[in-house]
Amino acid sequence: MLLLIQYTLIFASVLSLVALGGCFSEHSGVINLGLEGIMVMGALGGALAMSRLPATTSPFVIVVVTILTAVVFGVVYSTLLGFAAINFKADQTLIGTAMNMLATAASTVFVRAMNTSVNPNNVSTEVSYIATKPAFIVKIGGFEFNWFMLIAVIALVASYIVLYKTRFGLRLMACGENPQAADSVGINVYKMRWAGVLISGMLGGLGGIVYITAGVSSWKFDVGVAGYGFLALAVMIFGQWKPTKIAMAALLFGFFRALSYVYTGISWLASMNIPSTVYIMMPYIISLIVLAFTSKNSKAPKAEGIPYDKGSR
Amino acid sequence: MNEKTGFFRKPAVQSLLGSLISILIGLLIGFVVLLLINPAGAGAAIRTILLNFMTKSSGPALMKALGNTLVKTSPLLMCALSVCFCYKVGLFNIGAAGQYEAGAGVALYCALGLHLNWFVCLVAGMLAGALLGAISGALKAYRSVNEVISGIMLNWITLYLVNTILTAPGIKDPTSPYTLTLSTTNPSAIIPSFGLSALFANNKTVTIAIPLAVLIAVAIWVILTKTKFGYELRATGFNKDAAKYAGMREKKNIIITLAIGGGLAGLGAGFLFLSGYMQWSVTQTSVPGMGFNGIAATFLGGLHPIGTIFSSFFIQNITDGGSLIDKAVYPSQISDLISAIIIYTCGFAAFFRQMMNAFIAKKADKNEPNANAVAEEGGKK
């Protein structure tokens, strides 16, 4: 039971971080379908930092350096979206898809080349970070508290405040609702959209490293992040683009994901003999049904996905 | 000079040039990455990736390798057509991947579980894809759920559903995570070759699926551009409300479009899995790349059904070429990297066309003050 709570919380942390990332980008008016790819890049950055830092480094330094590297990787990678979608008015769905493909391919090529350069016989795509992983975990009885859980909560509160209580956040959201109107009162729509995309890169990259350190201590990069970026998009939509509801949705989705891992250890669930795939499918099915009932008056930013052109009316 | 500017103004020429530039950028970056990994063999490696089957020494081996590439090109082409068809109607069918999964699942279930013959399996797979597409379409038409979102959800739901269905005894090989081979379980489910395999050094997986896929591409082009039905669909894509005002049933059109798109992707899966080339792995936990590669092929093909034939072959060709390079030195995923960069640069196609037109206009202005008048005259001739 403790394990179920622990898994739920850590998966919910991943999902809420990445979903908040999507939330910032979409509120500024850019659909970020490349979250999956941004997660992969953040995971790559974080994993490289963790595997390079000596195990004797103080835990605080490990945590900070890992987070910073993941964030930097995510932000740098998200510029690909900003550049194409904001400056060149490219199709955002297409660019997102390309970014997802590129992230997996590039990280695989990079990690393999790195492994081979160290040992010519090593053709794996795996990065191991077992030595520094304990820095993130504090054992409280049988419960493994992960610092990332705290970071996810901080990100949630910060996102709420930034979006609803600051001038920046309100302006950002205006650019996703009616960019022409925002422009007419002197807001630089391009700058605001860039801000939205870069913040989504930051949170997406962070989510990536949280995901790959959640259960394991090494990662094979040829599998990407197994659809978590897309699941986070579902969380964002399910949460109607609002931080508070995103937190609830992340907990629900995280709970089902956790169930699929630990249900065999819970006797009455195990006795029902439901295959783990059912638990994995659950979040997708629920969100599809909920979407079918709520999309008519959707809370989606009105101008999302439409490139902003100063000249158009 | 006038004729030349006219040539470069043609949209078809511009999208072809755009695609070629995308390919060049992709190959260039791929080459630089190869150089960074190991400069010694980079030239040979990029050559292998590009030439793929042509690097085989003997004639029969070459034809066999070409056959293998073609076998995998046909499902890719079908997925690309699926995306292309829907895009022309203003719908982004990211759900092609899921429709492909559904087609594979149902086709294999009919073949291995129900022991039906190839034609029935193929049609069943197509209908499964179409059904999934229609669900996305109905959600969009009646419940305003964005087709990209429902497509993504259905991709994952279908993946796990298909994995579960194909795990049944008699379908899955008890000793491996793969489904049983068609040749041992039910040879009648293999798409016939009608002598085609003889052309490819007896490559048994070469079937009529390959020419069929090309024919379907031509048919899609004809339907979209030469028929009233295609016109109505495209009109719906341009402006839903105007189409409705003009007496077209826009809701029905959305559902039909995604159903056709789904059918194409489902058929593509049938083409691959019923050729006996490969088996479905029931332990896969990521959506197969075929649907996403289809998006790449669509845009590289300039969103034209005929262009898609060539772009699908090109993408499959470099993917297979990637598996032939010296794997002790270079990762085969370098091809995926090149494909991904190509599709990323395809996003700049509209910008590229704009640049080109601006450049031509500027040049015309500079060289001949009255170029516009001459060009107009030329146009009248």
C-alpha cells in the first residue's frame, strides 16, 4: 500500500510537471506536441550529469546540478519549437511530431557514440546513474520520499501564482486567447509566446529526468520516454489548462499507472486477475470519455495552434 | 529568362525544390554527425545509407534487398496516404499510428486465430482501421474533440488492446514475445505474389501489396482532384461553415474522411503483416513509428499523393540503409535522425516558398523594370 502511494506520487510528479509545461506553452498560443521529445532531452541531460558526478559529491550539489542540466537541455531543445512555430509560422503539429522523432534518434545516437568511445565493445544505448541516485531519496520508514515530489508541488504553486497573479502570466494568457487584442495594447506577442515555449521546455526537461529516475537506476535511450509526454498532454487537457485541476488529473493518472505496477501485491486486486494493460489503458479511456462530454465548451486557449501574424486581422 | 521564372513559380516545382532542400539539410547534418563519431568511415557510411540495396554486390542479392525495402515501403506509403488524404480535408490524422495498429491486430487475429484467407484478413484489417478513424471523426463532428487529441489517446488504447488480443494462445508464439508466423500456421493468409517474387530473386515476402499500394496512391489523387466527392471533402476542409451553407453535410464529411484515412492505414498494416515479412511483438510498449513516419513521408512528398510514393520509398530506403552501415562504429539510428531532421525542415516549406517568390520578384524587378508586364504577356500565350 505504501508502495502504491509512493509510485502514485512520483508518477503524478512527472505528469504534473510536464503537463504544466504544456499549459504554459498552450496558454501563450503554441501547441507543444513535442513534450515527449523535450522530456527525452531533459532525461538525457539529467542522466549525463548524474553519471558524471562522482558519488562522493554532496547530495545537495547532485540534486541541483542534475536539475539544472535537465532544465537547460529541455529549454535548449524547446527553441526548435519556438523558432519554427513562432518565427517561421510552421505547422505546430508537424514540428512537434518531428521533435519527438528527433529527440529519440539524437539521444540514441549520442549515447551509443559516447558508450562506444569509452569502450569499443559497448554498443548499448544505456546510461547508468545508480551511484548518484540515492541523493534524491530520503527514507521515511518504508516510504521513499523523493525530492522531485517536493519540486513538483513547488512548480504547481509557482505556476498558479505566475499564471493568475502576475502581470506576466495574465499577458501570456492573453496571447493565447486573442493575440491581436494583446498586441493592440502593446504586448509583444512573439516574446510572450517564446516565454511560454521556453517555460514548457524547462518543465518538460525536468519531468524527463524525474521520469527516468522514478523506478530504475539506468535508462536505455532507444525507447524514449514511452509516451509519457503524450500522457501529460492528456493530463493537461483533462485538467482544462488550469494548474489546480492539472494536479488532480495528474494524481488520478499517476494512480492508475502505479496500479499497473503494484496491483499484483494487493491481494484483492490480484485475485480479480485483470491484466496490467487494463490499468495502463484506463487514463486514456477516461480522458477520451471526459473529453467527449466536455469539449463542447472547452477551456482550451482560443488562439492555440494558430501562428501569430502581425498583419492578419 | 521569362520562361525560367515561370518555371520556378510553379507550386509543384517549388514543393519539389523544398523537399530536395530538406533532404539535403538532413543528409548534411547526418553526415556531420557521422564525421564527429568517426571521420574515417563517414563517407562510406552516408553512401551506404543513401544507396541501401544498391550496395549489394551480386544481382540477385541486390534484387532481394530491393524487394525487402519495397515490402516495407508499401505500409509506409499507405500511412502517408492516410495522413495526406486527411490533411487535404483539413484534418491532422496523427491517429494513423493507432489505425495501423488496429489493422495489424485484426488482420493477424483473422489470420492466426480464425484461419481466414488473405483477402478476408486484409479487408477486416482495413475495416478495423476505418472504424477507429470513424470514432475520431464522430468525436470531432458531434463532440468537438480535436482529432489530434483523440488520435493520440486512441493510439495508446489500441496498442495495449492489440497486445492483449494477440497474446491469446494459438496466436502468440509460446516461446517468444512475437505472434506465430503465417507460413507455419496459416499459409492461405499470405497475400499472393502472382509471380512478382520471381522478379526479386524469389523474395517470398514480395507480394501484390506493393503494386496495389501504388495504385491506391493514384486512386487517392484522382478522388481528391477529379471527383465531386473529393471536391466536397476539400471544400469542407477549407471552410466548414461555407461547405455547410453550400449544402454539403460537413459532419458526415469529417467522419467519412477520417474513416477513409483509417482504412488506408489499416490496409497498410495488412500489407506488411500479411506478407509474412514480420510478426507483431505483443510486449511492445511504444506506438509503432510507422504512423509517424507516414507524417514525415506526407510532408516530404509535398502533400501530394503521387509525391508521397517517392518520399515513402526514399524514407524507407535510408532507414534500411542505416541498418547496413558498420554497426560496430556507427549507430543505425542515424537514419532516424536524418528522417527527423528532414521532417522538421519540411515545416519551413511555406516560408521557403514565400522566400522563393520574393526572390524571384526582386530579381525580376532588378533585371527588367517592366518584367511584370512581360510575364503577364507570357502567361497569356
